[in-house]
Amino acid sequence: MNEIKLELDILRYDPEKDREPHFQSYSVACQEDWMVLDAINHVKDHVDTTISYRWSCHMAVCGSCGMMIDGKPKLACKAPVKDYANQKVRVEPLANFPIERDLVVVQDDFMEKLKRVKPYIIRKEEKPIEEGEYKQTPAELKKYKQFTLCINCLCCYAACPEYALTPEFIGPAALALAHRYNQDSRDQGLAERHKVISTPEGVWDCSFTDTCSLACPKHVDPASALQQLKIATTTQWYKELIGMGGN
Amino acid sequence: MESIKTDIAIVGAGGAGLRTAIAVAESNPDLKVALISKVYPMRSHTCAAEGGAAGVIKPDDSLDLHFNDTVGGGDWLSDQDVVEFFVNEAPKELLQLEHWGCPWSREPNGSVAVRPFGGMKIKRTWFAADKSGFHILHTLFQTSLQFPTITRFDEFFSIDLLVTDGRCQGVVAMEMKSGRLFQFQAKAVVLATGGAGRMFPFSTNGAIKTGDGTAMAYRAGVPAKDMEFVQYHPTGLLSTGILLTEGCRGEGGVLRNKDGYRYLQDYGMGPETPLGKPVLKTMELGPRDRLSQAFWHEMQKGNTISTQWGDAVYLDMTHLGEKHINERLPLVRDLSITYAGVDPVKEPVPIRPVVHYMMGGIHTNIDAETPLPGLYAVGETACASLNGANRLGSNSLTELLVFGKRAAVNAIEHVRSSDSKLNETSLKEQAEKVQNKIRDLVSRSGGTESIAGIRKEMATSLESGAGIYRTEETLQETCKVLADLRTRYAGIELHDKSNVFNTDLFQALELGNLLELAQTVAEGALARKESRGSHQRLDYEARDDEKFLAHTLAYYQGDDKPRIDYHDVIITKSKPGVRDYSGGAK
Amino acid sequence: MAYVRPVSTTTWYLKDRNYFIHMVNELTSFFVGAFALILLWGIGAVAGGPEAYQSFLASLTGPGMRLFLWVTTIVIFYHAIAWFKVTPKAMPVQKGEEFVPGSLIAGGHYVVWVVLTLIVLFLAGVL
């Protein structure tokens, strides 16, 4: 198997030692089929055990390993080293989040916003379990399916210039998840989520740069969800104006 | 050390932990729940499960059939009271998930769809495309957000249980971002930390599957049960070990050796079924242990393909068509292309068996109780035993839900009925012990061992000595290596001395847990002189119901190897029989 | 203490090609706004009677003004094309189980735009 030489410049930061983050270089002889995560693991295992980063599944489904690779937000487990052969690669923590330590960012803001949009089925009345499932046709499922695929990796937040400049912005993933529930035939919570979505820091902070969708490793297309939300939110606003807003 | 008082502490926020938390919060909103996890809940390994969750809902199915499939699949090592309870509760739990918004795949008329799965006579596996675990996890996590009585402690690394007066009264955990230790004082503790597949070199498991909860209970005197039963999933991608769901075969995918021959028919699972029309409980839909064992035999015969990552066979889905694959197996397609460079629509995918699941775990009963009052365990970390000697695919996701709820019910009862007196002195003492353990580990200098080095030696030894097929010699060797590694563990020096997110420290703690549990696997396998389910001995090829129709119990003996004992299996309706996966079986 | 990396409010769009293109797109709205103002001016001129209207037309013929109007027209075309291109994202149409391909939705918008333009040009006596 061919070997690929990778020059990693990893951003390091230990608040107990460093005033500011600084780059540290590592040269790694990689196997051809490695992802950048494999190269970083190699460094940690054999060269410098002090590097801290998050990872787990190595199959792009847990969302742990989001980081900036050569300035672009990516999942380290889905970034082939082949793409960076024989060049210097900057590896930095996800943009637009405070750095906790090395490649680990503080995610608290996102966790709070995720909760704020009420991402769960809201119904006036629950059907008893004994009566079986809520019927949902394949078409009804397809309507919101795409937006269920978000792995919360935060690459979209790292890509979003609005989030960078206006940190109060609720952001792509959280809002797309709200839309996922609004579109679910079993849900009746649109009016309640509207209160959160229709705020300035809700969908209206989005200026449709589409960079979130470009960065999304799971093809969720949050930008689409947000534009659909703009229309839905406006419609809901008018409905409420004439007293037909629902709950 | 700061203490946090709560009613029920749950360690692990995957499917099992979340289900438990929701069950408590929903029914008893006056009780405080502390949900403690070393990762954010969405990162839990439940997310990687693909195929589905089994539950009887279709009219052509019955609870008895699900019961029989499970007990037979487990080679009669499952506790039948547990299995009976499980199959009964399964449909309700899956429906509850549906009500909570889980995007189950549907039939044209809008009812939930089911797919065929290995070892099951009737198809009963509910699925959400091929990302069932992912959707179950996110549905549970998002649902949990509406309950204010669940307080999450994300990225808190649990280190040891607090046990006083013969009761479990909490857990000591480290806040990973600050290195600060916290004493969680709880009237009941539920462990839901998953399995320990990372002790092997190739597994479908993520980095976090290091058996932390199982090891904590083990060190606290609770026996680890049936640890030698390790499941190899037949279809993992080479090099990475990434899982390709059993659903591939449920949808009609077939296994071929280097000559393109569907070799499973040579191992009691024939006759060959028509391409694209799988017949349940036979050929490619046989149970996982049999399929992995067949691979091993093909390898001995030289019928496997040689690759730079080891031997392999082909998983052929080319006859399924692009539309079908995109609809039912989109993740599988993405994974094959990304990590193996092969498009399953066009070419067969090279695969091999990889470690996937541990049937063994913390000794629990039908109520998710461990022998230690106040301590409960659910999911892969526990051994109820639902899965016996070999788990059927799609039973484990349902297990999280059924026993998550069950653990909650029993933990609540325990909390309500027990007195709230805590032995503060004893708790303080134990908490200090943990503090010293950490301090020692971090401040140690002059060490010559590396975490990666010991980890690799452990994994290599396990794979060669306690893999799919085992012998007295290979197991003795592995036991020796592991005992030696446990001693050498003291020679690890941490180069990272920071208090802030010190992953060097976390990896060292995880390795310690894995080493302890690895011993229970190897010693348990050495002591079990028979072949049953996923534990296969070349020197004891037959199943021995006289001596070994029993659960292995491994007891922690400090630095020494574990003490092995045995415990009866609960047999009710189904007497041990023959596992027949040939086409003519009833 | 977690470290917050500073973001420049003045040069952020120079860091990434997509950001830059986005800002260019946003700037085209200046020309859209300018065109709207000219249109309002023209409507006011029409209301003001034939002399006012002739005066308005004369103002549009200077070389500077001609250049500005040509640039405005090109930019508005670019703006409209970029806008219609993304309509499928805001208005997905589901027929049965599948979604109508985005190209059809965007294409539909382009067709309507061309037809309406032709109608206006015809009514204006240009065609």
C-alpha cells in the first residue's frame, strides 16, 4: 500500500499554560486509505499523547470529530488524507466556538439553543399506546425525513457567518430541527415553536449564505429548512393576526 | 470534594440511560434525576446501530415465536423469564418511541414496517431506513429535553461507585473540562454505559465503548456475567471495522467466498435460497455466531480473499438495484463508498467478521437489579440475561427500551422505600480514595509504558487467543499476557498533566477498565470447557448442558485474576434443543 | 478560561470564497434598490404630465446615466437568476412520495419571468 506524507499543523491551547492558542507541527506517514482522524490518532498514540480532541464512531454518525481542516469545517473521520497529500494542513477547533482545550470547543451555546426550539412531538392529545401507531404514509415521512439526519456535528455553525458575527443567532441545526418537527404529521407544536423561531435571533438572523448546507457532511441542507421556515413563520404571523393561528 | 445530591443517578446517556431517565421523569416528576455521561448524549454509540429493533406487531407473528427465536438464538443460555418479559413488553416500547416521534419506515398504508433479520422465523424488526439506532437515540434525547427534572451532566467521566453499608449510594465523577471531582450522592444508581468491544483490535465499536460502568460495578464486588460471550458481527468493513447492518442480508444481500460461491450452505444453513429472496432463519439470515464461524472455516480452507487488511469474503448486493439500496440501505452505500471505495450497487463489498457486541456484562435479574442494593444496570453493560450465548440482531435496541423502563420502575420503588440516611464518613473516605487514585495516575513520573502500547498488546492477544475459535493453549497464553499487562499498567506515565480536558488521563482510566474486563473474558472462556453460541472451543466442540448450562460469574480479586463461579440459568418453557438453521427446519 | 477567537466585522467575507460571493450578491441589491427608485421617479414623472415625463426621459440619456442603467440591468439579471436558482430550497414541491426536481421549480420561475418580460415589452410597444 502506498504511503502518504502529511504535515499537520495542529492548533494547541491549554488554558493552564497558554495565554493564546499556537500551532504545533507533526509529520505523519499515513496509509493511503486513512482519514485525517487516523493521522491525528496516530500522533496521539505514538508522538504526542497530550493532544485533546473528541472522536468516537469513525463513521460520520456520532458528530464528535468536527474540526476545521485547512480552514473548512469537516468531520475528521470523513476527510481523506489523500486530499491533503504532501501539503501542510491546518487542523483547528471548529470556528465560532470558544476553545476549551486544543481541538475541543465549548458547545454549551448550541445545547441551550437546541433545547430552546422544543425539538420533540407536541400534541394537544396523546393517543394511548394500546391504539397503536400514528399512521404516517411514506410520503408524509419523506416530507421531513431529510431534516432528521442531522448528527449535531456543528459544522454548519462553524460555516455560518451570521453565527460568527451575531452569536445570539439560534443557528442552522437547531432551527432545521424545529422545522423537522413542524413538518412531522404527528406533531401539533408549530404555534409554540413559532414563538422561538420568529424572534430576531431565530430564523430572521439568517441571510441565506447557504454555507451551512455546503458544509453539512450529512446533506441535511439546513439552509433549505431555514428558508422554508421563513415562509412558514410569515404565514403563521398573518394567521395569528386574524386569529387563526392555532393553539 | 463537592457533592451533588440527587434521587436517581444514571451513568450513561445512550438509548438505555435516556429511556430510564425519561421513565422516571414522566411518572415521578418529584424525583430528581442526574444523567451523567462522559460524552454528549448524541455521541453515544447507540447512534451507530443500523438495522432495527424487534417487536411483535404483525398478525402473522406471535410472542411465542419471538421467545423461541431468542432462546434458541442464545443457545439456551438466556434466562427465560427475562426473555418472556422482554418479548411481551417489546411492542409497547416500540410504539411509545413512535409516539415520541421516531421516524420508523412505513408500509404504503401508513403502518409501521418490519424487515427480516438474522435468526428470526418471522420478520419483526422495526427499522428507520438503515439508521435505526441513530434515530432511536435522537428521538430519546430530544424527548428528554422536555423534562425539567432531568439534570444532565454532560462530559462527566464516572470513575468509581460509592458503596456504604452494603448499598450503592452514588458515584464519583470528574468534570472533564476542569478536572474537578464530584461526589454524586444518590439513593439509586443505574449503569447504562454500554459494552467494552474496544478491548479487541477490530470492532464496530466507537472509541467510547470501554466498559467503564461494567468495570465500576465489577470493582465494587458485583460479578461480571458471561463475559466470554463476544459477538462477531459477520459483515464489517475491512481496515476500519465499520458496521454494515444485518439489514443488508435482510434485504437480500448474499455472502460469497473468493470463488463467488455462497458458502453458508456448507455449514448447515443450506439449501441455497434464490438470489434476492431471502428465507428467514436460514442461509444469510442465520444467526450471527454461525455466520462468523463459517467465515473462520472458509479461511482455514483457503477460500477467502487475501487483502492487505487480512482475509475477507464478499457481501454481494449488486442484484438489489440502486433504487432499493438508496431507499433501504442509504447509509450502507455511503459507508462502503467512503470507507472502502466500493459502490455496493455496482460491486460486491469485501467484508469480514468484526467484534460488535458483548452478551456479557453486569449480573442483573429480570428487574434490572444487580446483587448490590441500589445498583441497577441496563443495556449492553448488563447481562440480564436476555441474549444468552449469542444475541439475535435487533433485540438489543429493544432491550434498551424495555429494561430502561424496568430499571426506572424498580429504582423508583427502591428510592421510595429506602431510608435516606447516608453514611457521610464512609462516603468521604471512598471519595478520597478516588481522588488519590487520580492524583497518583497524573503525578506519576518515570514510567516506561505507553497507553497505546499496552492497549495494542491487550487487543492483539485477545484476538489471537480469545477470538472466534479458542483453545486451551491460546486462552492460557492470553490470560498470562493480560495478567502481565495489568502489572505493567502501573508503569504508564501521563505526559498531559493538565486539569482541562485531559484525554491522556481519560484514556488511561479507560484502558484500566478494559484490562480488568479483558481478564473476565479470557478467564471465563478458559473455564468454560464447551462450545455454546459465540464461545467456540476447538478442544471442546460440543455443547455440554450437564456441566455448563450455567452463567459464568467473574468476581474482582484486585490485582489477581478474577475468581470464576457459576449461576443457574432460568429455564421455563423451552428445554435446550438443537439450533437448526437449515432450510428444512421448522 | 475558554479562548474566544476574534472575528473581524470588516474583513470576514475575505476569508472564504463563498462568503465573498454572498457579499457580492448582497451588493447587487443596491442596484435593485436604485432601479426601484428610478422607477418611482418615472412614475412620479408620468403623473406630473407630458413635460415632466419628457424631462425624465432626457435625464436618462446622458452617457454616465446610460452606463449606470446598463450596469443596473446586467446586475438585476444576475440577481434574478441567482434568486430564482434557489427557489426550490424555499419552496420544495412534493408529488406523491418524491419531490419535484429543483431544476423544474427554478425552470418554471425562469419561464414565467421570460413570459412576463415579453408581455411587458409588447405592451410598451418595444416588441
